[in-house]
Amino acid sequence: MPDATRWVIGIDGGASQTIAVLADAATGEPLGRGEAGPSNIQAVGETTALRELNMAVAGAFRAAKQPRRPVAAAALGLAGVDRKEGLDVIRGWADLVQLAEQVTIANDATLLFAAGTPHGWGLAVIAGTGSIAFTLDRHGRDARAGGWGYLLGDEGSAFQMGLLGLRAACRAADGVGQATVLLTAFLERLGSTDPRDFIPAVYRGSWDKAFIAGLAPLVLKAAAAGDPVARAIFEEQARELARTAAGAVRLGQLDPHGLPLALAGGLVLESEAYRQQFLNELRACGVVPGTIGLVDDPVIGAVVLARRLLGLAPPPQ
């Protein structure tokens, strides 16, 4: 049986899914990958979050065709663990399941520094279902802005873009707001011709947070086609995301010129137009990025952090 002390586990848990990778400690080569549902403890609760974490880890061992057992080190980057009680719950779970001999737990944005910046520090921005911005300086001091969740914030996220588009469609249906092609696009997605069917879909049906975030591409498409309502939402959300990122830079007291930038999240990665609009707005806020890393698989950063616990990956420079 292979020696599990030669393995590490990296975990990326967010608002949409949880990914765990079992990797060779010496090389970082992935051996198995497991996926599960969201593990944001603030959004889905402790029971669901821990269940999904467990399923992802079990899946990684299963994919590697190995029995599950403790490894040398594990790094967990999880949304919703910024408060001490959240960290305590996750650490308690890691101890209970004997995840690893050494464990580090932090917000999922921290994975981006390891995966998307040249020396492990700078500015990291996530714009997927939710949004958040983090900074980390050369000395390990961090700061953040955003990450308030879909009720209190998440400006510049796919959810906010989808929600604002849906609200605009409803106002257009009332004859109060400006006419927009979003009304027709959303009705087609619903499979209905009656705007009032939005009500049961949102409040009693399948149009939950993730589904509404999935409407963002329709807003982007309408904006690109010249719909003024969609274009206004597109520009506003890019601006708000940039303001969040600039806020993190100010709080972290980093030099805003030439700052390494790591970007992650479906909205900012999959839409080049939105990404460029965000970068333009970021520069207008006084933050001029240096290197820009696009991180489509943040869990690789978790593997780097796990290896760093063992002294097998270089520290930030």
C-alpha cells in the first residue's frame, strides 16, 4: 500500500461546488479529483457543508483508487470561513475525520495568490456566483472587501447581474421601466409568455440563487447586442466589482501600481468583454495591475499551499 505521508490534499469550496484533489507531495501531481456541492458554511449550514466536504475528499481517494486515510498535509480554501466559529467547525471536522497531519484553512480567495500570482501575493478577485476581493502583501498581511453574500452585497457577481436583469424585466413588464429584450429572453428561459410566472419560479420553484446567477450570460449577450438596459447593468456591475477590488487594495495599503492580479470565477473568466470592462474600471479607480493571472482551477493553489506546509513548495517572495 502506498505511503499516505507522501500525499497532500487541496480543497476548494465555494458557493457552487467543492473540489478536492489528492496529490503527490513531492511533485504536486494530481492523483485523484473529487467533486461535490457547495460548502459555504454561511450559505448552506454546517451539516450540508461538512457533508459536501466529506463527499469531495472521498471522491478524490476513489478517483485515485486508494482507500481513504490521513495524508501529510491539507489546505482548505473555503468560502464563508472568515469568522472564527466557521474556522472552528471546519477544523473540528478535519480532526474528526483525520484529514491530515497538518491542516491550514482560509477563505477560498487565498488560493488565487498561490495559483495566479508570480510570487504568492497581490490582489485576488473572484466574480462567480458571488464576489470578493482579497489582498496579501509580501509579509503575509491580508485585507478584504466584499464577500457579504447575495443579500448584503456580492456586487459585480453573476447573481447580482442576473437579479438586476430579472428586476429590469419585471419593471418592463409593468410598463414602468425601460423596454428591454431581457423580458423576452427570460420568458423564453422560463418557457412561458406570462411575466407573472416569474413569481412562482423565484419564490416557489427552481429559480434559486444558482439559477439566477445562470441568467448572467443572457444579460451579457443582450448588452453586447446593444440593449441599453442590459448595457447599463453590465457597466454598473463591472464598476462595482472594480470599486470592491480597489477598496481591498486601500485597506491592505498596497502600492496600486504594478500590483499582481489573480482573477477567478465564471463571470470574469468566461466573458472577455466583462473582464476588460472590469479592468478598465479598475484602472479608473487608480489600481493599475501588473501581471494578470486567470485562474480557472483554484484548487491547484490549495495543493501548492498544502505542499508549502511541508516545505516542498517555495514561500511567497
